[in-house]
Amino acid sequence: MESDSKPRNPRWSLAGMTAVVTGGTNGIGYAVVEELAELGAAVHTCSRNEAELNKRLEEWSAKGFTVTGSVCDASSRPQREQLIEKVSSIFNGKLNILVNNVGTNIGKFTTTEYTAQEYSMIMATNLESCYHMCQLAHPLLRASGAGNIIFMSSVAGLVNISCGSVYAITKGAMNQLAKNLACEWAKDNIRTNSVAPWFIRTPLANHVLNDEAFLEKVVSRTPLMRPGEANEVSSLVAFLCLPAASYITGQTIAVDGGFTVNGFP
């Protein structure tokens, strides 16, 4: 008789797998850590805020999740290198899942308003960080025999939502990177996909969603008539990492309540 702790169908389990989620102490990243851990993965996450990281680690430990963490600014190249070195040590040189979740924005209405410093900061945080993380994690993902990379993109990488051209550039580039790596690294049994949310209720987005006039505009353009929830994004991330999704790679999937297909109703 099989043990109750053994998954009945391993296609729908992450038991025995290892994962890294950048920026996993808040919002969508937090939901992703919980989703992966609940499905049985051992997860390592990072945050710039040590106090917040330690608080989250205590919460996850109390829930029985296997989650470790590092203080890391993902926009810093040396700190990314240190993060992957630690991950390699913890997971014995093998990694199944890399979720590039860190992101930032400085919203401006016109491209001419951006300074060189603002451009560099957004590009370094959103795009350079995930590109370099993929390079660093590649040997570990390949060694696992079944690797997955998820890019946390945005509908801004698919359509214009007036959130600033630099942010949109980084998200569009993520989507293309997922396609390129899907082809380049398939021989290493590494799948890569991009997840593109619309407005999701997170601490970062609530300051604009709490504006009734703005929320009304969001709802008017969303067929499901509401913003999304963080666990509605994390569920897709987890699915794409499951053995059940083994033939899905190079895709950009919107989690948007129908926003990107709404046209002119």
C-alpha cells in the first residue's frame, strides 16, 4: 500500500523538485512561493528587505513549507551571482524551476521624460536581472534533467497600457527571450514560458486600484469585470512547472480576465 505522503499522480505534483523565486516576499512572488511549496517543491526566494524576508520564512515554516531565503538585490550583478552560488550549495547543484519575478517601474506618460538613469534602472531590474539569472542558473537547470523557467511579464509587453515605454520594452523583451530560450535550451530539457498579468490586487497595485475612477476604467476594459488576484497568477506559474505541462514551451500566456482580447466592445 502506498504511503499517504506520496502523490497519487506525479504529473500533478512538484514533490522532490527545487525552485528559485526572485522577489518572493510580497504580491505575486509571495503567492508563487506558496503555490510551489504547497505542491511539494523546496523553494528558495530572495528579497532586499531582511526583516520582511525573515518574517515570511517564519510564516512558511509554520505552515510546513520547505522555503529558504537570501537577502539579495536582483538588480545587482554580484548579488545575483552570490544568490545562485548559495542556491547551488543548498540544492546540490541542481535546480528544476527558476521564476524571474522581480520588477519595477517609473510610470511616465511620454518617452521624452525618461532620464538615462531611470532607463538604466528599469532595464537593469526588469530585463538584465532575468537574462543574467537564466545564464547563471542554466548549468543547474540542465543538471536537474527537467528544468523550467518562468518570466513574470505583463500585458504591457503585448499591448499599450500607457504605463511607460521603458517598462513595456522590458516586458516585450522577456516574452521574446522566453521564445528564444525555449528553442535554444530544449536540447537540455529546459522549458521556458512567460506569464503576462493585467492589473492584479497586490500591495504594489492597490495604490492605483483604490482610486475608484481608475478602477472603473480597469473594470470597463476587462470582460470578467474585476482585477485579478495574486493566486490566479501563481496557479498558472505552478501549472507551467508541472510534469503535466511537459509539452508547453516558448509561450506567452496572459492572465488578464480577457483584457487583451477585448477589442472595441
